[in-house]
Amino acid sequence: MKIKVIGAGLAGCEAAYALARGGAQVELYDIKPSRFTPAHSDTNFSELVCSNSLKGADPYTNACGLLKEEMRLLGSVTMEAAEATKVPAGGALAVDRQKFAAYVTEKITSCKNIKVICEEVKRIPADGYCIIATGPLTCDELADDIAARTGGQLHFYDASAPIVSRDSIDMTHAFFGDRYGRGGDDYINCPLSKEEYSRFVYELTHAERALKHEFERGEIFEGCMPVEVMAARGEETLRFGPFKPVGIRDEEGNKFYAVLQLRKENCEGQAYNLVGCQTNLKFPEQKRVFSLIPALSNAEFLRYGVMHRNTYINSPDCLNADFSLKSDAKIFFAGQITGVEGYVESAASGLLCAVHALRKMNGKPPIIPEDLCVLGALSAHISRSNENFTPMNANFGILRTADVRIRDKKQRYAFLAERSLGYMSRYISQLNEE
């Protein structure tokens, strides 16, 4: 059984490894290291661009945490790599980006059933099985061919946050800790007074942006909203978002008007990410504005935030629930190009593609997971008719509602998680039986 996988990002590597583990002979194509997209710089595969966080870890309180657990049950290499390279992040699963990418790359390159080919693919392969996982920054010629096959493309704009050096953070204006005391000293908290916060918001909303016109078009994905766009919605907006002070106190028990949290970017703790501060400001403006935060007054910026255009197809019009093309059942799409949004969601779609492609190559019909689990709900999202199709993160709202109304949110989420994991056990048994 032979299959091509185009793109060695999260979705492509997840698909390639699962296919190889299932006995398929995989040709994995990627433009690295001869070329890079505008958002990539690491020669390794599965590079994390926007953040080092894979979001919430608890499957009973966070839908992305539940999705992670579903993926672990299916043998996800992304989850294996994340566990091996994680850094402290309280209730979230965050990783050392370089070590994470290196771990996945070693898994891929050492697998005897995977042949890595450094080559730009400019057209969808004309024959045989193929998974296209080229991501939201698909190269122009292939993007044009995909558009021709799928009836056009949609897009939105995505942003990443700056990273600063640990040694340059002024700890006389910051302290270690986590919200509500969970996670120990996983974050560096940078408090602001009301006056400091107001000045920061004013300068943030009046700073010069790198891309000036896209924001008026409604093309920004809510899940990666630039902090300056968020702040423009009202001065208090950030205090209910990334600068939320609730649950954060220093050793003396003091409360604060606003708090920016910094999260470890690597295992050594030499670099910290400005949590929730994805931005489209010009680089000098980032330095100027974020340095208004007292703890960052002399911060060394190891990487500035950037914004880039992400492309996704109108999946409900052209994809089946198994992520295959309606016009060619041997061609699958995986990752953000399908309209799933987020690191974990992208990898999950690659895993699903591998499960379905293996069955097809063995002459078996696909078994589509139901929306009782997050994997099934994402499958439904990309395939159900939707006139206003937009990218979707994992969330409890996309799961099938409980048969009995549960008013308490924690109890409702716990019920949905238990139901999902029970269903996944049955789903995996069905895959193994057939």
C-alpha cells in the first residue's frame, strides 16, 4: 500500500506516522529545508509557529484537553512528542518548540516505512492515494491547483506573540505564580496599575501596524485575535482577556488591576512568551509599546510577533466526513487548510485521515466517528452544509448535547468528557474488529 503525504507540519507528520504504523509505504513531501514559508524558520518538521501552548490539558474541563485524550487513545505521535518535551504551564500543555519539532522529526526520519522527499509539490497528484496537509501557507502553484479542484479558497489572518529573554525581565516588577495557585511557579506575572494599564492600552491602540487594511474586512480569526485589535474594542477588554487579574496574587496576597502572564518558551526557561499578545504591530512599535509594562521596560525581544495570511478551503462543499474529496475519494485533506483551527485540531485531522485512508486502501469503508467525541464533532464541522463556514477550534459546544439537561457547567463538561471517552473505546474496538 503506497500513499503520498504532502506537507510535514503537524497534520502531515501525524498522518504519515500513523499510516506507516499501519503498514503503508509513505512518501512524505516537504519544501524544507530548501525553502521556508513566511512563518517558518526551523529545519525540523512539525514546527510550532504562533505559540508553544497546546492549550488546556484536563479532558474534563477543557475540550482541547479532551481531544488530546482521544488522540492518545489512537496512538498520536503529536501527543507522544508533547509529553516528552513539555514545559511547566499550569493547566495548559506547553512544549519546548525546538525539542518538540526535533522529537517528531526523529520519529519520522527513523521510520522505515516513511521516505522523506524534499521537493515542492505544485499540483495535486494525478493518481494514487494522497493526503494534502500543506497548511494555511500552501505555496502558490499548489494553492491555485487546490482552488481549481475545490471551487475557490477562503482565508483569514493569523498572528503570533513576541518572545523575550528571561534575563531581561525586571523581577522587581514581576513575580512567579499561577492563577488561583494552580501549577506552582509556572508563569511570570507582570502586574500593572490602573494608570500603567490605561497608558499601555492607549499606546497599543494607536501604534502603527504592519498590515493596515485587512482588519476592516473581518478576516481575523477570533482564536488568534491581535492584542491591539482586541484592545480597540474597549479599554477594559484586555482585563477580561489576556490581562485578566482574577485569581492572581503575589506572596503577600496583593491583588492587581491588570496582569500580563509570561509562559516558558523552552525547557531551560531562557525565553518567555507574552501570553495572549499576538500582534500585528511593526517591530519597533512592539518594542516601544510592550516596554511600557514595568517588568518589560528593558526586555530583550528574542522574536517579535508576526501576522500572516492563512488559507482554508470551503470544506463542506468539497469534502466528505472522512476528509476525502467528494470528487476523488483517494485524495484527502488534513490540517488547518480544512478549516479546523489550532495545533491539536490540525494534528487530529491528520490522524483521522490516516485512519480513513488505511481502511480505504484495505478495501474497507470508512467508519466516521460520531459527534459524541471531539474527533467526530470536527469531522462533522468540515462536512456538514454551512453557508457561513469558518475555522473551528475544539470546544464543548460542537459536541452532541446531553440527553438530560445539566445546568452546572462543570458537571456538564465532565459528563460530555466521560461520554466521549467511553465512545472512543467502542470506536477503537470497532476499527480493530473490522
